[in-house]
Amino acid sequence: MQTNRSKRYRAAAQQMDRTKAYNLTDAVATLKKFPPTKFDQTVTLSLRLGVDPKQSDQMVRGTCPLPHGSGKRVRVLVFAEGEAAKAAEEAGAEFIGLKDLIQKCQEGFQDFDVAIATPAAMTEVRKLGKVLGPRGLMPNPRTGTVTDDTAKAVQEVKAGRVEFKLDKNGNVAVPVGKFSFEENALAENANSVIEAVMRARPATAKGRFLEGVTISATMSPGVHIDPAPYLSGI
């Protein structure tokens, strides 16, 4: 399988010890030494959790503000009317409306990254569950995307608040910045995400919660991070 990897990928793999779990700072430093690409890669943190994703009471989900932002332009859609709509517009939301936007989404429009809705709007927005749900775009109170304070919600997601959610294999993957970021910025962003996921541990989770952590760029192999520092006191 390794023979199918690109020359750049193989060169990067040779610069690290695949049998080693690095501390976070060293993992980021190792990642930054990998050969660059012609585009600014997204850096992603992947966490393997000791929960059963088939059990609804072991769902892991939440949000985390990134201290140094995500490096990504976030396009925000807001389902709202009146003052809440005006506040969202002033905060920089790209798409604002209610019935017109609902119809547009029903017709296939998905050219946005985050959807926010007021509690009042959710009565209508729930119709979009089958459309937005599969893409993880459905507004949800637990992630702060159902709120009357639309301005604050828009500002937070544009500043770099990221969402995380357990997938069907028991993993969580979260973008923590761009390859062009300074090492300390990537490390601090990644640390914030790990701590946020640890705080989201379900009460029903048994045994070791954080089983593995890896950081990687779009075109790079993953660098294993030692989870031990995050397990103390858990």
C-alpha cells in the first residue's frame, strides 16, 4: 500500500518514528518539518475514543473556540427574522432569512459551512432535518447554533469556533488550523480541542476514554500524540 503513496508522503514518513507517540509540541514540530505542498494544507486532529458509538448515551459532541482561529473563511447561514436577522447581518453572516432560505435549502442549496437559527425559527427549520442533518449542518442548541443572540453566534464561528462530533467508528476529527500557522499556534489550538473533548466525556463511558490521538495535514501521514498527559485525574 505504501508504494501507492506520493513521493512527498513517503519523504514525510521517513522523517518520523512511526512507533513513537510524541508529546504535542514535538508532534507539531515534526509535522511542520514535512515537505510543503503548493497549497496551504488543513491540519486535522483525530481522536480515537473508548466509547460505543451505537449507544445514544455515549455520544460525544460539542464546540471549542480555537485560540488562534481556524485559518478558514467560514460561510454562515442564519435562519432568523426581525432584529435577530439584522444582528446576524451586522455580524457578517453571508445568508440570512427564513422561509426563503428554507425553500432554497430544500432545493439543494448547501453553499455554507455553518447554519444558525433562532429558537422561534426552529419550528420551520426542523423540516430540513433530512437535508442538513447528513452534512452535520442542522442547528443544534448543544453546539450553540440555536440561539436568540445571533450576532454572538456568528462572531464566534467566524473567529474560529469548531464543532466536534463522534462518528460511527468512535472517532472525532477536528480541523485545528493551517500548515502555515506557527508551531505554537497549532499546538495551542490542538490542546484546546483535546481538552474540550475530554470535558465532553459521557457519564456512561467506562474505562479509558482517550485511546489515541493523531495530528496530520491534508497530504501528510499522521503523527501520533501521547494521550497520557490528558488522562491524569480522569
